[in-house]
Amino acid sequence: MHVDVMTVPQRLAEIGALARRTQAAGFSGLLFTETGRTPYMNAAVASQAAPGLELLTGVAVAFPRSPFVTAATAWELQEATGGKFRLGLGTQVRTHVVRRYGTTFERPGPRLRDYVRAVKACFAAFRHGRLDHHGEFYELDFITPQWSAGPIDAPDPAIDVAAVNPWMLRMAGEVADGVHVHPLGEPGYLARHVVPNIAEGAQKAGRSPNDVAVIVPVMTIVGDSDQERDAQRENVRASLSFYGSTPNYAFIWDEAGFEGTTARLREKQKAGDFAGMVAQISDEHVAAFAVESTWDGLADALIARYGDIATRIVLYNAVGDPEHFERYGEIARQLTA
């Protein structure tokens, strides 16, 4: 099991230090989300600051960038890391894609499947000089030597996709190298949906489910005193209220025994009552969706919860307190050993 650190992209002047700390602490890799800053520039700086550290986008927004641009960027990062870059892609949601990025969002699942195949076709073209992808959404069939990055001394970058619903999970099992599970991925959801749907997609493509990495972000509440854990618990409660307000994720809450949670959160959200949203998240919600432990018990707690499923665990809230960061690194060393 690999253990990574999740972070939002930082100022470029700051990310090198975080990459070095991450490597020195004992984590497998550093995973960059995409928010107001892009993950790719951060990954480039990190690759030079901490050679050998695995770097992941988790996830970069696909549709605003052409498949060729994404492929070329990933190719350079794979070369810079010596083969330790994983390209994580996601659809985002319609409002962001249409109104913030100004691009198309129709049929996002099939479009992302075609996008992944198009990126892989670009990788092949960089090696062999022939671009030949003819999909439902993307037609790519022209490349000349001066517009090709050329071969690199590393395997093609792995491509992981963010998936929540069963169709997307099956698609990921069919065409991707890994799946980024949503932070709401509690063990019941992983067993009911993630594992069987990835397996079905992999079977359709004639390959083993073991070929598909399962990348699971984990919210943790860790401390050796109630006081230490209380503040972290409230931060997790706020995160769950944010994620839980998305209609597409309602089925996860319902199946976990919290039926109607999303509807109640959305009612508070529409009223602008953000404190009320947080108040809808009970201690039972937190226990179901986060791992709470003492420091000595955390490694065993993570193994018990995710050891049979996760290829990579991504610590959602490790960045912050420097002392805690080092202690999380000790846990990472235990799990990767």
C-alpha cells in the first residue's frame, strides 16, 4: 500500500519545500488537486525539488484542455520524474466546466472515456510518430516531428480517472490505469460499488481488476487526547457538509444509512445557512466517513478499513501542523513497509 499526501497547489516558490518535506517524512507521493491554481506547474517544480518522489494529479480537469495538450504535459512530467508521475483526470461539474472554463459538458462520462483513449493515442504518437485516434468526441490524426515531444526513457504515464457512480467506475475499469475514489468513499460504498464495477469494466477489456489502482482519500481524526481530536473532528464535519450537498453523491449517504442527508444539506445551503449545514453532520456521519484513532493505533485502523481494497491511500488532511506531518510520515513508512 502506498501512502500519499493531498494538497491544493501552492505558490511555485513554496511547493519545492513541501515536496522535500513529503519525501523526507516517508510518504510515497504528493497528490495535487486542481482549484484556483493548476496542478501541473506545481508537479513540475516538485519533480525538480524532490527527485524520486511520486507525483499525482488528483484530479486535473480534463475537458478545458485538449487531449493533446494534456498528453504533452503529462509526458514531460513523466520524463522529469523518471517515470513516477500519474495523470489523474476528472470531469468536474457542469457549472464549473461551462460557466468558469467556457467549454462543453455534454455526456461527460462517454466524453471522458474518449478523452482517456485520445491521450493514450498521443502517448503512442510521441513514441512512434503516428497519431491515429478516431473517437466519438475527439479526432486526432496529425503530428509531425517538430510537434512531437519524442520518446522518453520511461513507461507511458498511468492515467487515473475520478469516478463515483457505477457507470463511471465500470468505464474506469475498462480504459484507465486507476480510479480516484471520492472522499466520501466509506468502506461499504467501496465494497458495494467500487470493487465490483471496476472488476466488471476490467473484464470487458480482457484484463485483471488488479491492473487498476484504487486510490482512496482518507479523512483522519488523530490524537492521544480528546482535546486534540475534537478540533480535527469539527474540520471533518465541515468537509462532509460541503461534499454531502452534491446531489450526485446522495446515494452514498443513503446506502450508508443516512437517508435524506443531501436533501437537508441542500436546504440549508440554499438558505445560506452554512453553520446549519455543518450541524446536519452528526457524530455518526463522522464515524462512518472518517478514521478516528490515537497515533499508535492509526496504522492498524487504516489497514483494517482499507487494506483489502486500496492500492494507494491519500491522507486528506496531513498538511498543516509540522509535528503532525512528521507523525503521519511515520505511519506512511509503516504502511508502505
